[in-house]
Amino acid sequence: MTKQSALLSAPTSSLLLEVVNGALVIRHWGAPINGDLADVAVAARVSIANSSWDEPQLPGVMRESSRGFLGRPSLSGHRNGKAWSTKFEVTDFHHQDNHCAVTLRDFHAELEVNITFDLDVHGVLIQKANIKNIGESEYALNEYIHWLPLPQEATQTLDFAGRWSNERQPQRRDIQTGTWVRESREGRSGHNFSIADIALTSQTSFQSGSAWATSIAWSGNSHYLVERGFDGGQSIGAGELLLPGEVILKANESYQAPALFAVFSAHGLDGVSTTFHSHLRARSVHPKRPRPLTLNMWEALYFDHDEAKIKELIDVASEIGIERVVLDDGWFHSRRNDRSGLGDWVVDPAVWPQGLTPIIEYINGKGIEFGLWFEGEMVNPDSDLYRNHPEWILHEGDRTPPLWRHQLVLDLSHEGAYSHVLEQTSSILATHAIAYIKWDHNRVLVDAGHLGHAGVHQQTQAIYRLFAELKKRHPGLEIESCASGGARIDLGVIDLVDRFWTSDNNDALERQRIQRWTSQVIPPELLGTHIGPTHGHQTGRTLELSMRATTALFGHAGIEWNITEATDQERKHLATWAAYYKENRALLHSGKSIRIDYPDDHGYLYGVSALDTKKSIFAYVQLTPTAVIHPAALKFPGLDPHATYLVKAVFPAGKPRYMLISPPTWIEGVKISGSALAAIGVSAPILAPANALLIEITKL
Ligand code: DGJ
């Protein structure tokens, strides 16, 4: 029989697959390889160890104990206690270019698995799997995990933990024998969801070193795993976390596992983000229009929907140059606070006696778009919907799940509940000039049953269906995915939404870290970044406008502040900042995001460089007071080494607060070659803590 193997290669990575004794084996995932690979298997054959198998075992991607695997298998399930162990054989192997589709069957367990691997030109490997019951009896699927092998030089992992207002806190740790599992059981991807799980060497930094990154494309429960066996083999995996009995396949039914997106980078964590960003930007659904400068009125109004006050805000917004205004929570039936109204998606005449049309017309009259907030998956017990249909919530038996923000979760797999939300939402969109909605999800799912079975899997599919249907019915509709801030940011929902609300924390200092790590996977144009109030509502911290404005520039920018309270000077600065954003968003939203390995822990140095390196915009941020008088020089790698650049600081929203007598002279402008900028750089000014300096680097 001819050898069945496939080499998928991108400029930055390769995947080598081979069928060995009926098993599908990943020989290599990592750095690009080519040339004569015929003897890779011979080269990789391991010794026969003491107290071990008589022949080396190659369990392959299914990781079965029947093939000598002692770690966690890819597939687990049973047929009423039988078919608990599998031995899949490859029955079809199709390879073309960078696509490989493999069918594996186990006729004893009566299962078929179809796995596809696609490596795109940017270096993103997409792994999909479909599990089909080819028997007569029911097959209860416990889990399916996509696994990829890790070489032993991957000695550490980086994942992200979080909570409300403090999303994506990096956790870096050594890999040791055993399994490190990051579970997400919030029923949405979650604040504590790890947007990526990345294996690294101990030396890997933003700019250099190897990284093997994974991101699971799912907005429900999920888990990431890194496993190291006592034989030294190690791997990284992820999949949907299924609750007991959540997926039971009847004859001929299939389970489509959420896709795994995987990236290998030989150029550090920035190599990973560049690859993810390029891949995401190449999607046909990636937003094409320049991202409108947005005013979200939540922190200016909360539930106080006073039309006169809103008009005042709009007037100031229009002077500043705002292009989109979002009316947040509080516009619908009986929603005077967060205790009632969710589920009744009709305009409340108590606050909007003439409906929303007059205010929308007022806003549109100023040349500004209008957007509206929904939280369609939720219901307050104090709502007409709940009073009429208490049975439409996710629940188990006769229990009602504990309240969270005074709300429960609607069971969208219930046809009645689904069409209620779809029709009410759709009717608001059909009868108003609204092409933008912010869709929130403010609580976790617990005890989330649908007709006596665990219901998170179906709920997740239902919200995908609902978003797709809304977009189909209302062409051009943009959706912002929000979940108490950044609790639904993932590659599962990304093709259905146009913006993520990154975090409810608008404190610019906190946002530095949150944005830094969210952009590990998501490009900045999809991340909502707003200038918050002078005194942050979440932390109470007082920050300079220049710091808040610089922070908000590196994303889909906006304002979330009662700007009627801004001083004349602040309004002028907001207007010049708005103009700066509009002038530079094409670069900020298409360039390469760069996080410099700045040697001083007290500061961040990061920015965006145009792909042709003609212009870059960087921020130098003083997070905490400098330890030394003169912090480390600001060096900018990656520019054209032979070209001359003009480097200068720019102040679209006013100057930062310095702690010095006079700042370095280069701030006014200095000409220097790309190679000198990388090797020598410019001196760092002494900024007061929680201040930022914006730097422009332009090729001459
Ligand atoms: C949580 C969101 O993250 C906020 O931006 C805001 O929309 C509130 N919910 C409204 O209730």
C-alpha cells in the first residue's frame, strides 16, 4: 500500500500528517519543513524502553488506549456502558494543497469521525471534527478534544484568567507531568475564558522565541488542556466542555465539534497575534467600513433616559465629531433599573412617549448613526414575558436557578422563546433606522436545563442562529458582542459580530493590560475602546485625558463619558483626538500590532506599524513610577533599516503629565535611520505614573 501522508505548509509553519497502522498520526506541527521527508518516521522511531511496550506505539490523533495511549483520549463516550473504548482505522485520506480530510471508522464501536485540517496562507491551522453514530443504539458523547503535539522545548504555557472588569490576566507557568486544565463553565465563553492557550519556551517573549497557540471557536462551555505524560510526550488541546448527557447521538446523528484554531510562531507572541490578525482580516465578513467613532451613552446616563439630556449629549458629540451613538440599557418596557423589563423588547412609552424615532431622527440629522442595546437571551422575573411564560427559562426539574443581576436565562432552544426574541428584536430594527445593535449577556448559565437535559450546547447554537437570522433579515446590520464587558470574545461568535466590547472597565490604566492581551488574538479594529470619565466609574481613579485618549486610540475608538461635563479645553482636545483617530484609523486597523519587549516593568511600549513600514504610531505608557531616573531607551525594531524616519511625539488630546524639568528634545522631532531606531532608539521621557506619550514614526 502506498504511504498516506500529507504536508501542509505556510511560510511560518507546517503540519505533517501520516497514516501509520491505520492510525492518523501528526508527525510535526511547528516550524516550516520541506525537502526529503521520506525517513522522518525512521528518524523519529523511539527506543524500546525498560518496562514498556515491546514495539513503539503510535496512538495518533485519536489517542486511544487500544493503541497504547495512557493519557486523555480525544474521544470519550459510550453506548449504555458499551463501546467505551475505540480503535479507529483511517478509511479515507484525501489531501490537496493545504487541505487534508480524513475519515476514521470503528465498526465495533459503530462510530465515524471526519477530521479536516486546513492551513491558510497566514499560518492559521483550522482543525475540525465531526463524530457520527453509524450504529442503531444511542451513543452518549462525553467529550471530543482536538489535540496537537508539543515538542519538549515547549516548557511553559500562557493562558488567561479573569473576572468582571479584569478580563484576560495572563498566567504563565511551567509545564509539568500531569494535565493542566482551564475550564470555562459560565455557559458563555466567559470573563475567565482563556482566549488562547499558548505553549512557549522559557525564553519566548513578544518579539522572539517559539509559541504554539490554540484558540477554541466556541461561545459556550469549553476547556483547554496541556498534558505531559510520564513518557515525556506532551500536547495541547481544546474542545467543548459537554455536560452529562448533553450530546446523545441517535442513529445517523452527528456532533460537529467547535473548530480549533492553532498557530505556530517562531517570532514570539507577536508572531502569533500577527497571524491571527491577518487571518481574521482576510475573512469576507470582516468589517470593511472605517470603524465609526462611537459615543456609548451608558456611563453618561445609566437608566436615566431623559430626552433633553440626551440631546445635549448629542450636540456635544456632534461638535466633537462622533459618528455613531449607542443608546444602551433602559429604553424598553418597565426598564427603569436592572430589576425589571428584560424580555419585553418594546419601547417604553413612560420614557419615550413618542417612541425612539424622534431621537433617532435628531441623531441622524446631525449625520450620526444610531445604535441600540439588547440583551435578548435574558429575562427578569419582573417582566411580562416571564409572567406569561415562566417555563421558557433554562432550568432543571422544578428548580429556578439562582438570580444574577436579578435575571434568568431564556431557553432559546424553546421555539416559542426563540421566536419571541427574534420577532421583537427584528420588529424594532424593521421599524427604526437602526443598523447597529449592542447585544449583551450579563449573567452566567447554571443548572441550565432544556426539557430535562443539559442545555448549554443548544443554547450556544441558538444564539448563533439568531444572530445569523437578524443579519439575514436586516442586511448591513452590525452587532457588538458584549457580555458584562468582555465575557463573549471568542472565535466562535466572531464571524457573526462586528465588534467586541472589550471590558466594562473604562479605566485607561487597567485597559492597558486588558487590551494588550485581548489583542493577542483579536485585531484592534474589532475591540471597543472608549475614553472613560475623568474619575473612572469602576476604579474611581482620576486620569489625564491624554492617557485615556491614547489608550482608546488603539482599538475601535469611542467615548463613554458624560461629555456635557467636559470643560471647553477637554472638548477641544476630544475634537482634535477624534480627527486624529479618523485620519489614522486606516493604519491603526490594518497595520501590524507590535508589543515591544520593553526592559522596564514600569512601562509598556507598543503600537501599530503600516505593513509597508511607512508610518507607525506607538504609545509609551508609564504604568507605575520609574525605578531609575532615566527609564530604558525606546527602541523600535522592524522598520526599514536603510530608510530615514522622522520620530516625534504627538498630542492630539493634550500633553501627558511629566515628572521632569524639560523633556527630551527628540519629542519635537528627530531624523534617524530605521537600523538606529532598532539599535539605539530614543530616550524615554520621565512620565508621571499612569501617563502615556503618543509617538509617530514616519518614513522620509
Ligand atoms: C453590561 C455592559 O457591559 C455595559 O456596557 C452596559 O451595556 C450594561 N451591561 C447595561 O446593563
